Amino acid sequence: MEAPPFSSSSSQLLALRSSSTYSRLFLRSNLRKIHLNCKSSRNFSVRASSNGDSVVTLLDYGAGNVRSVRNAIRYLGFDIKDVQTPEDILNANRLIFPGVGAFAAAMDVLNEKGMAEALCTYIESDRPFLGICLGLQLLFESSEENGPVNGLGLIPGVVQRFDSSNDFRVPHIGWNALQIRKDSEILDDVGAHHVYFVHSYRAIPSDENKDWVSSTCNYGDNFIASVRKGNVHAVQFHPEKSGDVGLSVLRRFLQPKSTGTKKPTEGKALKLAKRVIACLDVRTNDKGDLVVTKGDQYDVREHTKENEVRNLGKPVELAGRYYKDGADEVTFLNITGFRDFPLGDMPMLQVLRYTSENVFVPLTVGGGIRDFTDANGRHYSSLEVASEYFRSGADKISIGSDAVYAAEDYLRTGVKTGKSSLEQISKVYGNQAVVVSIDPRRVYVKHPNDVEFKTVRVTNSGPNGEEFAWYQCTVSILCFFFTQVSGGREGRPIGAYELAKAVEELGAGEILLNCIDCDGQGNGFDIDLIKSISDAVSIPVIASSGAGAAEHFSEVFTKTKASAALAAGIFHRKEVPIQSVKEHLLKEGIEVRI
């Protein structure tokens, strides 16, 4: 495990918040107090470090996936010095602050560690600075996220939640276009290209902060996508997750006077793009090797005498190939996982670490993320488990069975306990970091009143002429026989519609919507199911299961409100290349990243 500089575990962020009541109340008592303190009580002096030009100082406060930023910096040929003390900030030649997670938790850590005032001093001294995502938001006066909560107060304005009332999905997840307002230097190579955003809160441009704003982005309204004043830069998007375009942003910050930087190909970005996601179902085969497999209605074994696990390649190699082919995200679903001991799943953690070294688009991982107790009686929270995956390179965590159980409890009691994995992780890392994977099967009924769950009128009638169906959610079950593991799905007394609504309330930021009936069939996505769920929730929905042709992607995007579409087998077997899907979507007038 790569330990964060300030904290032995990201779960300590939550504990820190609850144990620093005085500090929090002090911060919230006056929205400008930190700003005034930063200007009036300077106990620090800024002095350049003696480190060479190849060293980048990184402020990692211990939450979320900062490994990708580290990998991008190293990929560009620079070394990293971690901030351990406030003096390390003041001595930096160049400082990057990749803020990840929730605003209040981050500010609590910065104040507890004495970093807030040092940051103000450094930035106001016009030293080279790059803030990323939350690293931009924290520069503002305050945020409404779990607040109001004071920020550093360097830029006028309040960070507010996106308005979802106009049918815009919140969180804002995906590849969107920038409108560059002034010379920003680091955005010179971006042009009309998409960059990757994942956030629920944003700052709005105003007369008070107009001197800072270097670019905006439109998502329901215009929000601040980047700021620049002198040597100080900050971006709301993630350059380390924006492919070659994002690497050019980092390169221009790290080498502002460099010439001959590689410009990305011409782009035509106008708005939020639909995402095409490559999914890798990962499990160990009977020899103990980690392989990418693909199921036929969740059966991953070949129908041969040997009955071996279907092997379609090595996870790291395939992920790298899909990145080069233009995948907008890569999802790993660990379908056997170390369910009895998730933190013992070193092979999957290594896959994430190696993949993130050369794959600069978002990575999602799912499988066995929950509370558990090991053989020695040591209890691990789902937050600790998720933290290890984040630190290993994951940007988002996918929760399946555990989310079903949490939703059932919530619907039965009407009480949010805050103890479920879904609630714990979203509270610290933000709901944009939590995906819920729903795995339903179709159950036909003659009349909607025949069941207590939400039904849909199906496009194709059932085997007995039924015109309606509900979608029963399932959870994974594993059976251990000596050295082999077999699995299956258990039906639960909850429908996909009810589950989707419940997990949105509990803190999910995105839904990965599968369909057992369509899985591996290649006949297209279950449009009836996807339309029902994407109409019901205000968070992004990823369509999954059934893609067999490029036309299936345009169909799901035109007939439903899905924000992304995911496929596995057709990409693994090279039946339909990712670029062919995107070229088809462009011809159909659907915005995609190229």
C-alpha cells in the first residue's frame, strides 16, 4: 500500500471531521475569516527549494486516487517530493494539489495539519501552483457541500451543487468541452477537445472573480472550468484522466517554456460527450492466473470437456489496448474477488497499479467491497477497503450486492444509518466516486397489479404473451469447493426501479445497469429496462449487457437517457472496435470524444 503523506488511512478523514468540532465551528462562523487570516497573519516566508527543475512537490492529503497524478508526473519525466510539513509547501519550486473527495473533509485536514495558511502564503506569493478538481474549489471562499464550509478564501465566490431540476445528471461525469476566455498558457493545446470532469459542485463566474477565470464549461449553466492569475493555475477537470490532451496540460505547467510539445489531433468538442466504456471481467482461472473472461448470461466457463474458464487476455495489456483505441473509461469487475478477505486481493490491486501507470482515463473497480472481519477477528470497514483500491489507482468504486442489502434495509426502515458501504464511501470521497452495479433479470407478468414492484410495458411480449415485466435484482453467491470457486445469482425481493431510487438517496453517484437476460447475447441493450431507470433517477446511468453492433450504441443513446454505454466481449474479440463505435455515433450526430 502506498501510504498517504498525512494519514495512515483515508478513513481517518471521517474520524478527523467528527473529532475537530471546535475547528469546524470556527471555520463556519465567518465565511471570510480564513481569507482575512491568510492576508493578515503571515508566520511563513516563501523560499525556493534547492531541488532541481525536475522535482514537483505534491500535496496529497490522503484521500482518493492520487496515484494517477503521480503516474502522469512521472510519465512526463519528473520526480515527486511529497509534502510532509507546511514548510515543504513554502519551499516548493512548483506545487500540485490534486484535491479528491469532499470539501469539508479536505479543509479539516488542511487546517489540522497547518497547511491552509501555508497554501495561502505560497499562492499569494505568485509561486507556480496547479490545483486539480477539489484543488480548484478549495481556493474559493466557501462551499455548500455539507456546509456552508469555509475554503481558503483566495477567489471570491461560493462553490454550489449543480442544479438537476433541468434534467441534467448530477454528478457531472464525463468528457465535456471548454470555452477558453483568456490566455491560460496551460490550455494552449486543448483547443476544441473534450476533457474529463467528475464532480457534483462547481463555482459560477461573476464580476468579482472574472479576473481569475480562464475557461468555462457549460453543463446546465456556465461554470468555472479553470482559473489563472500569474503563475497560479487551477482546473476543475482532471488532466491526469483526460488522455493525451490532459497530459499536454500537465506538460505545459511543468515546462512552461518548452517548445515542441506534442499537440493533440484536431477536435470538435461542443458539449458533454456520450461515453463508450470498455469492461474487463477479471477472475482467476483454475490455474490461479488472473485473466479477463466474458460470460454468457454470467456463465464464464467454456462449454467443452475441460470446462475451463474462458480466457480472453491479460487485464493490464487489454486495458492498455483499450486506452489506445479510444475508450473513455475502463472498468474492472473482479467477479470472484477475495470475498472473504478483500484486502488480501493483491493480484487485483497490482492490476490497478500497473494499469494506472500508462492508462490516463478513469478506472473503475468492483467486487467484494464491503465491511468484513478477517480470521483473526480484525474488523475492516468498507471505507478502508475502498481506500486501498483508490490508493492503488481506482477513480471510482463499484458496489453490487452490498448496495442491494443496504437498499432493502433503507426501504424497510426508512432510516439512513450512515453505516452502509455506500453511505460511508460517498460521505468521505463524494458520491461521484461511488457506482452501484445493478444486476436484474426480467420477470414477466400479465398485469402491473400482479406484483408490488414497478413494471414496464415490454417491447417484446413474454413466452405466454405477457405485455409487462418487472426486473428482479440479484446478488452474487459464491460456493467454495476445495480449490475451485463456483458462483451464481440469488434473486432478491426488490426491483431494479426501487433499488435505483433507493441507492440514489443513499449516496450513489452513478448506476451501472446490467441485464442478465441480455448478457452475452449480442442482440442489443435492454431498452425497456434502461429507459425505465434512466427516466427515474437524476444520476448518470451506464447501459450494459447485450451490445453486439455499433448500431446498438446509437439506439441506446437515442431511445434512453443513458449517459454511457459499456461493452466487453465484442471489444475483447475485436468484433466491433471502439473506434468503429465512435465513428458510427458521430455519423448519427451523437457527440463523442475523438
